[in-house]
Amino acid sequence: MRRNRHIALLLAGGKGCRMHQQKPKQFIEIAGKPLIAYTLKAFEIHPGIDDIFVVCDHAWEETVQIISKQEGIQKFRDCIPSGDTSMQSLYNGIIGLEERGYKDNDLILTHDSVRPLISETVISHNLEICTTFGNAITGIQSNEAYMISKDQLHSEGLIEREKLFRAQTPQTFYMKDLLPVLKQRSQQDLQSAQSLYTLMTKWGNTPLHISRGDNYNFKVTVPADIDMAEAILCWRREQK
């Protein structure tokens, strides 16, 4: 019986400006439910997850609590205030878990709340890779050709697609490996990182291990993604 906790830390502090909506995209309704409801449910039903926290703007905390209650999310524990940027929100989330008593050996899966179609298989493989090797970065191998261009007009070369993976989330680490990096970096360092993956690649001082992602685990970013996610969710319901 394991003695550590497996925590899903859902990042939901984004404003969703590219959606041109009045509310953040994680709260837009898709197939009859707020987008974040599907993300919460995916971690709720996974047997390997113990606790769920949501990093969001204070103005949306009550909404998250209401959605969690309506969806029967028993593993939801609390909201943690987000920051002005995604990296500040990530920092607040990890420090917030430390302040709530989570320990070095606890395992944290950081996941974009706007990836609502994450599967049980992706979560399971993440947990397996992290517990085996010490960390897990969800990734999917490229099936596209990539051009190199300095002026965005002319191709000057290529990168072999066999060497390229697209990083997704969850990105999973033990608390003991996250805290030193986050606390020792300056705010400038933190803001220069695009994600937890890029931060740990640059300053984590440890090999990062790829966990299998899939094409369904995409990030809802622009209006077309809403249509795609809704079509998939409706199709899944018809299959049941």
C-alpha cells in the first residue's frame, strides 16, 4: 500500500482571450456542461488519483465549487488563487499544496483544465512513468513535416519529425523535485518559461521521461477546438 498522495493540480486561471467570449474558456459550456466539468470528472473516476485542486481566479472559485458539487467530484479539495500569468499560477499552485501540508514524496500531476478529453490510459501511463523513473511529461510524436524559417516566408531546412514530440499535460513530478526549482528561480526566470516542461528542462537537472499522450488530449484554445471537442463528446455519448 502506497503512503504518498497523488494530486491532480488543474490549471484554470486563463482568461481565454482567443475565444472572444465573455467568460474564460474553461467555463464555456460544451455538450451541456462547462468544459472544466469533463476535466474534473476524468481525474475523479481514475483510481490512482487521491486529491484534486483547481488553480483559478478568485472570482471563479464559487463556480468551481458549484460544478464540483453538481458533478459529484468527491476528490475536489480546494481552489488555489491563480496569478497574472500561467507560470505564476503554476507557482501559486505548487506552493499552495506545500502550505496545505503535502510532502516531498507526494506526486503532483499538473494538467491544463482546458484539455477535457484526457483518457484514463493517459493518466495511468503518466503515473506509471513517474513512479518508475521519477517524472513524466505527456508527449505525442509528430506525424507532420516541420520547416525551419527565419523570416516566416522561406523554408531554410527541416527538422526530422521522428525526433519531434509535442508536449501535452499532465506533467508529473514529485514535490521534492518541484519545490527547489520553483523557489530558487527568479520571477524573471519563471516568466521566461513557457510551461513546467520548459522550466524543468532548463533548471530541473534531471532527465525528463516521455509518457504517451494521444490526439484526443488536445488543448481547447480557439473556437474551432470547441466544435471538435463537442463533436467528440457527443460521439462518445452515443457509443455508451
